[in-house]
Amino acid sequence: MGRREEYREAVAGLAGDALDVYLDARSGLPGPRANLELAGAVAEVADADTAWRLVDSDREYPRLCGVVALGALAARSDDDAVRARVVERLRAEADDERWRIREAVVLALQRVGDADAGLLREVVRAWMAEADPLALRAALAGVCEPRLLRDPQTAALALEVCDRATERLSGMSPLVRRNPQVRVLRQTLGYCWSVAVAADPEHGLPRFARLAGSSDPDVRWVDRENRRRARLQRVLRRD
């Protein structure tokens, strides 16, 4: 039995405080990496009540598990009301001050995309239209996942979000760019272009090429960071 299977079996037999104790003891926190394998196991076995209870936790790791579990709940559900409620809560969690919770939102969105690419695209388009840089960042990171970009429509949207986020960044004043939320968006752009371009080089390379000629220092930084990524280097060598 693998580690994920062990986690699923253990979590399936726990509830309430007993589950919270188990999660906290195996969270990997405090430390540089949370136990995402355990969070994935929780997402796979948690029912709706457990997912919602965990996401309301005031402790970071159980809340992280709850966020990922909500993504799995939306992916499994064919109830539009359930999906809408989950998406609304994920949007709220995307603004959490804790980066691990924001990353959990990204994982949740990707679980949605695994089950329903159309729903993921709908969420991404809605969030990328917002003024909030963290909403845009969540949309960007959520869709720029290689396994999701095998779908041509999703790959096209990933390039669109990269373009939109870069334009938004370049239109911000130097003062606004000091905002930590904007810095998070910039960091995400530092790798997402490479994912999107590698998935659709024909359409992605011409868009990405425009970054190198920018007079904006942050846009040039985004260009340089992506060119360091092995996936983009392979594409550029073939071109």
C-alpha cells in the first residue's frame, strides 16, 4: 500500500477533532513544505460536511485541506448550486494572507479543471476580469498547469490570462507595484508564460516575443525568468 492509500484509509475512518489532530500531526508544518499528499487524500475521501468544516478551521493546515477538498467536491458534483457555492468560497480564500492557503486554491481550481474544463475556464475568465491582483494571480496559476493545457481551449485561455496579467502589471505605477499582492502576481508570471507557451508554441511564441522588447523593467524580468525554464528552452531550441 502506498502512502496516499494509507492516508486515504486513515482519513476515511476519522471525523471531527480526531481528524484535525491527525492532520495537524502530519501536516509538515511548521516547515518549508506542507504535506500536500495528505491534503490530496483528504480531498479524495472527504464528504461535503467535512470539507466545509475544515475550510472554516482557524488552523492553517486543516483549512488548506478543506480548500483542496472543496475543489474535489465541485469536481464531483453535478449540482450547479453546490459548484457556485464552492467557487464563491474559493474566490474568498484566494485573498487569504497565508500563501499556503492561496496555493490550496490553485490546487482546488486544477481539480475542477481535471473534471470540467469548461467550468474552470468560466471561473478563470471571471477572476481575470477583477481588479484584485490576487484573483488574477489565482486564475493565472490555476489554469497554467501542463496537464490541463492538453485541451486547446484551455491552452488558448492560458495565453490570454498571461497576456492580461502582464498588461495589468505594466500598467501599474511603481508605488502600486510595491504592494505584496502585486509582487505575488509578478512572481507567478515568472513561470506561467513558459507553461502556456510550451503548451501552444504556435500561438504562444509570438505573444511571448513581445515581452523582450518591453521598456518596462518588470516585464523584462518576467521575460528573463521564463527563458530560464527548461520547458521554454526546449521550445525555443526547436523554433
